[in-house]
Amino acid sequence: MTDRRTVRVVPGGPIMVEGPVRVEMPDGRVVESDRFMVALCACRRSKTYPLCDTSHRRRIRADR
């Protein structure tokens, strides 16, 4: 039997991946995390992209 990782897409939030993970970016950069659960940014607002920093929770107010 093969090892399987669970990937969970959170509506309006990150993509949760069982870790540890190694993410290979299009520019060749590699991002690694040893955590048991890793949040990958799906909105591209994160300052730590491709890792999620919960920027998806911030909303831009129309009256500003």
C-alpha cells in the first residue's frame, strides 16, 4: 500500500496539506515546512507566499 497525504481545500481560505512538505515554485525556489499540517495560500495575498499568513481574512472596506 502507498502512503497518502490528505489535502483539504478550505472555502475562502488556504489549502491544508499534511506535512512535512516541499513546495517547488515556478522560479525554481524551494520552500519546505516540517510542520504536521501546512497551510498553503490560495489567494496570493500572503506575505509568506506560498505559505498562508491568514491574509485571506482581511477585507477591504468600500468606504475607505
